[in-house]
Amino acid sequence: MIPKTNPKHVIVVGGGIIGATSAYYLSRAGWRVTMLELAAWGQGASHGNCGLVSRSHVFPLNEPGVVKRALGSLFDRNAPLRIKPRVDLALWRWLLRFAGNCNSKHMAYAAPVRQALLESSTNLYHALMRDEALQCEWRTAGCLFLFRTADGRAHFNDTIERLAPFGFTGDAIAGAELPGFEPSLKSDLHSGYFYPHDAHLHPGRLMDSMRTILERGGVRIIENTPVRRFDIQNGKAIAAITDGGAHAADAFVLAAGARSPALQRDLGCSLPIVPAKGYSTTMARPQICPTRPLYFHEKRVVATPMDSAYRLGSTLEFAGFDTSLHPHRIRMLREGAEGFMNDPHPDPVEEEWFGFRPMTSDGLPLIGLAPKASNLCIAAGHNMDGISMGPGTGKLVSEILGGTTPHIDPAPFRPNRA
């Protein structure tokens, strides 16, 4: 542990869940921590997602056939997984790399790597609840996958078989039994499959509570301060350069999510991250509210019950940094839930939201030292799993910068692996 009498100073770039957890574990290890956030604290992809902490989400998006489905969506604006037609050389280069990883061999490699980080994060969430009284509406209620048709259920059989060797087995539920198991559901569904291993939380409450904990521990948070570049000299970063001047420190963390590639110029490696736009709509809890997250398989929509709200979310739209909130994407979420729930979208609507998920071409985050800066740790590219992987990532970052033995193998996450 770094002596608290003369703590080293670390700057964390990014105020989402990855930046927050990195700051937390660095502070716990004795570092003096300053955070620089582009906009407002916790308002990026960490704010309006579905709040799933999914231990069972061990497989990356790189499934065989996913590229074909995505290309088929070029002119279908209502496709859950959509590529917006445009000239974007960076996206098409990313898609070629992504396509090269869409095979069973890569999925078999990536799954145990992802599982180690997911298991670590779940255990660390439990420790945060115990040690810090983290206030985030945490619930360990599992997740229920739902199918309107026999074909939908048959398609899910591959997932059931792939997950079993990793210790994730669930319970099949016949359609007639679903309303008794989950009263919020319609009575004409084909079937369901319940995984008890997963948890969920309120992402906004999580980020609010993390800020309180960090500031109580002496972490300084500076908002509305975009970092333009790093000043790197003789193999080390010496400052983060902003419009307001240079912020010097002994070490740095790049945890800017989908915006991280903008700072890759002097790091010695490219960051294969592109933004994918996700949507959600948050409402008052329905009169008969689900007791656990529901995944509507045919529609690729998630319904998450929270103590203080109810949220529908999903979609994956490769549209660059398009900052328009398209009403038809919100409508897709509402209509997707209508075939499954008795009260799918109650009033009032509290928020309609979108955020940019940081997608890597191999489904694994980038966590490790920059090749040209031995004191700068990259922690970005968590795809759709930033909330699920946050604490494990933060702890790994603190171990890498502190030179202590890592609690999980960092090698598969190294930023220059490609």
C-alpha cells in the first residue's frame, strides 16, 4: 500500500462506472485521486442502462451469424441490432475485425475470460454493500427469459447448452405456469427460462452513491472538463491536457468509455472501440410490477423493476455519435413489451434516454498499461457490460498501477493484444 503520509497522485479520466470504481480502489490503496469528467458525473452510458449485473453474460456479442443479421438491418430502422447506412471507414474496419471474431473458437476463448471479471465484480458488489452501505437498490432476484413462440424458445436452446459448462443452469417454465411465477405477465406466452444467478440495481442511484463514497474518501471530482490529450515524455504520461490547462500527476487512468479512442494518439496502440447507441425509457412502477428483470427474447427488450422506478431498454444501433433521440426507437421498446406484459408501459414517463456503449471488436474490454506510457492504465471498451464488470475492473486497475499481484489474469485484456 502506498504510504498515506505522501500519497502518489493519480488522475482518472472519465466519470462513469469504470472511472468511479477505478477511483474507489485506487483511493483505498492509498492514492490521492482526481477525476476529470467530460460532462456531468455519471450521465453517460452508466446512467440509463437496464442495471443488470449479469454473472451469466459470459459470451461476447461475437456469435456466428451476427454480422449477417446486422448487415441485413442496413435499411431497417426498426431492427434491434442496426447499422446506420453511412460512409464511416473506422466503423467498417471495426466490423471486419469483429466479423473475424464471430466464430465458436473465439467464443470459447472469450467466455472464461469474461467470466473471471464478471464473478469478481459480483463478489465486489457484495463487499461494497457490506463495507460502504452502497445505496443502489440492489436485488439478487435472477433474470427471466421469455418466449412468445416455440421457435423463439428453440433458438434459446443453444444458449442453455453453452452456459451449462460454466455452472449456469436454470429452470424451464411452461407458458401456463408463468403468470403464477411472475404475475405481471400475460397468460398466452409459450414459455420462460429462469436464471437465478443474476442481480440488478438502479444505475443512477449507483452513480450517486459512488460519488458520495468517493468524495467522503477525499476523491476530487471535476466535471465539464474534457481532456484533449496526454502529455507523454520519456515513456511516461506527465499531464492530462484540458482547455483549462495541464493536470499533472504520477499516474493516469483512461476510462472514458466510447470516447476513449479520441485520446489514443500517443498511447502506442489503437483502441478498437466504436459507439453503439442504446435506448431506454423509465416510468413509474406498474400496478403489478415485475419482481425481477424480464428479457423478451423475440424483441430483444429488457424490463427492469427498480424500487423507485421501472425501465424498458435495449437496442444496439451503430450510428456513430448521433446525439438525436429517435422516438421510433423508444416506441420499439414499448411495443416490444406489449406482447408479454399486462401493463407494459405505465404513466408517467420519467425519462427517455440514449447512451453510447463502448463496443470492442472481440467482446473483451481493454484493461492494461499503454505501450508508450508505463504509468497510464487504459480501462475502456466494456461493451454492454460496464455495470456488470465495473468493480472487478476498478480493482484490477489499482493492482496494475500499484504493482501488486492482480486478483485475476490481466493478460487477455491487454490493450495491444490485436
